[in-house]
Amino acid sequence: MSVLIRLLSVAVLVWSSTGCRAREIQAEGPVSPSQVPMAVTHPSVPPPPPVNGPEDRLWVSLQAHLGRPDQSGPLTLHGAGSPLSLSDASGRDWSGSVLTITWRRVPRETPLTLSRRVAGPFASFESAERVAKRWREIGVAAVVAHPDDWEVWAPKGAPLPDGLAVRDWHGSIDSVVVPVLQTAEGGFTLQGPIRINAPQGLKWKGGRYGGPFRLQRDAYGSWTLIEQVPLERYLEGVVPHEIGAGSPPSALQAQTVLARTWALANSHRFRIDGYHLCSDTQCQVYSDPRQAGSAVLQAIAATRGRLLSWNGSPISAVYHASNGGVMASGTEAWAMEPQPYLRAEADGDAGWLKRHPLPLIATEGVDALLADGAGAYGRNHPRFRWTRTLTTAGIRSALGSAGAALSAPIRLSVLQRGASGRVLALQIKGSGSASPVVLRLDRIRRTFRTLPSTLFVLQPQGEASWLVRGGGFGHGAGLSQAGAIDLAWRGWSTERILSHYYPGTLYGPLSPQTQSP
């Protein structure tokens, strides 16, 4: 059925409760088989198609969790220059310059029983994926999920890897959220997945995106707006927002190669939700492709189809803004398997390397590095050196319930440093008998979000505050964007920059032997 309609520009919200209402029967403790007949871990969502080459399309989330209480407002889509066309799974078609979709909760005919073992939350996908791999190694079908934070889900009663703490969750879904297209003739309930075409682009958050687009359910009962974008076009929305369109050519090309490699290596990141990647800092920032000027387009064209690989697979192409003069190994940033191309090394000229030999596991060595800068690559970055202040009140607020039992005065201490001098374990201890809180790896910056990096030393300022002196911005592993820009201005080639930050990797075109997970 094809209907050409005039769409309302102002919609009425017709749904205001949870998108996937789950009656939680049990949140903690073991679940007996008699309690959970034929339970599954989550509502099933078809996986996205594989991405193996430059012509394949990435399915990128522009906005997730639509229809939840915190995302329950209407979804309004504006065409750029020409009307949008929309079709749902029932075969019905609509078109209009503005499409407004609201959300409505409807009961299920039969409640869906869910039961799962949950590990987490984790501060990053990398940490969650390592736990999932440990579970899979003992024959458990574990998946990484992102309902709010990163978690790992496994079937009820699944055996546990040694030392893994989990909680057992059991619930029943008795209602679902459905999208309702608001039109001049009234609301039309849509059946997903919903396809949206924008002949001249979709206006979205100040940008213009080419599409096509999908609106589909996720594993939590809410909905996701997805752009199906060719891999090479995806780079137009990543490179200028990650390193800056005004960077020198070899730095732009290095960033382009890494963005392409990272996308291929991480195309399984949101498999449970039926798409490949998100568009925020949990993935690579993907924003308005129109900011890709001629220099970015030339970098994409010059490196078309090329990536970094190790043993025939795309590498873990992590990168960051500034390493503060010293590269981190991957295991200093996340609970991940060691990678030979992500290793701790001083990042500077011969004089810098001589003055700051690794490992920097003693505070004195880190202090000396932070007091220096001459000869370090990327030293012009605004957060190459920085200071912050942590207070007792701020620490308690950041820790939330975990810090409620800590009595003043609170003491901070570094329990462990990695070879690059970065803090691997930070202890927060109260003056009473309560157990101290220990933050490890990426959990440190996820908790204390004012800290640009974990390369820092602590200096007490009385009993209620600490001066934190540090260097760099980001996790420190892989390419330092500030360092790459510095090296590019010094005349380094793209391949030399990449070899410097990922030693031993192969730079070359995609091939049938170079596959994503």
C-alpha cells in the first residue's frame, strides 16, 4: 500500500514508560531450572552483514536506545532538499519532508522469559570482550552487551572462568515498544525493521548524512536509528573529527588508515544489537561528513583500501590525542591480551630516549619525565602537561555507593605502575575499617573523568585534597595524534609514522586473507 501524505511537524508523545517492560523476578542469587522454563538471555536481533572490503556498508548507530524513558521523545527526521521515503516490514510506504515518529507500549501476547549470568559493568568494550573470550574458551556462548554500560551476558547456569564474579538475573518481558508514524490522518503503527531513504541526505544533529537508514529493535527492547554507509564514505565522517582536517597530509593519511583498520577490526562491537558501530566516543566519533575538506578526501583516496594487519587480521588500531611523551602498552590501558605492536616506549628524539629509559615504574622516573618536554614528539598539544585537583568531596561523589563507607580523611595511593609509568591500580582508603576501593586500568579515568590520562603523580595538599600532575590526553596506546602531526611536519611519511607507533605491522591493501572478526 502506497500512501503520499502530509506529515505533521509537531507530534504528540503517546508513550512514556519503559520500552521493554521487564518484571524482574530475581536480580541476585542462583536461579533454579524450575524457575526459568525455556529462558533465553535477551530478545534476539539478526546480526548485521559482514564487512570485509571498501565497498561493503557499515551499519552505524546515529542514535541508540530510542523509546526508553530517557529517550522517549519523538524522533523527527528532516530531509535535506527533497522528501524522505519510509517503508516498514509490512510493505507500507510513506514520504514527506519531515517524518515524526513517537513510541507506544503494547502488551505481548505471551511474556518472554529471560535469564542470564551477567559480568560487569566494565569501563570499556575491550575489557568486556576479554571476559567474553575467557568464557567462550570454556565453551560458553557469551556476548558483549551495552544496555547502559558494557556487560557480558551468558546463559543461566553457565560455568564460570576462574575468579570471575557474576550476578544471576531473571525477568519476564510482558510489553514491547512500537514506533508510531504521526501523520495528518493520524498515527500509523510501524513494523520493523523500517527503511528510510534520503535522496539528498538526512539532516541530523547539524550535519547531513547520505544513508540509506534503518530503524530497528535492539537487544533491550528499544530502537536504533542506523545509517548504512560505505566504509570509505564512513571515513569522511571520522577523520576530520578525530585528528582535525587541517593536519598535515601524512598525519591525515595515517589517521585514515587507522580509522579504516579500527572499523574493520571492531565491526562486531554491537553485533548483539544488529549493527556494527556507534558514532560516539565508545567507538570512533562519526559526525557531519561535510567537514571532510579536500585534504581529508585526498587522504582517503590516497590510502583507499589500505590498513594495518598482523598475521592476516586487522590490528587493534587504537589511538589517542597525546601520549605525554611515552607510549603505553595495550595492557596498561585495558584488560586485554598483550599485542606485540602495542608496547611501552618513550616517544621522542635520541636525547629524550636517553633521559627517560623505560620501565618507569618508580614515581621518581615519572616525576622526572613530567618535569621535562624537550625532544618529546607532540609536546605542543595543550594537554601534553596538565594539573588537576581531587578533593575528598569530589572523590566520594565520583565513587558513588562504593565510597559511601569511606570515612575521612581519605588517602590516595598508587599501588602499581606499568612500564610507561601509567597508573595501573589506584587505591582510595578511608581512616576507618571499611575496605579500600581499588580502581584499575580504564576504570580510573572512567571514575575520575577530570583526569586526562593515567600518566600522573599525586601530591597531597593537606587532608582534603590532592594535586595531580600528569601528561597526555587519552589512554596512551598506539598512535598519538599530536605525535603524528609533529612527525608529519618533520617530513615523516605515512608508512614511517604508522611503523613508529605500531612496530612490526603490515601496511597494505585489504585482501581475502585480511578479514574482520
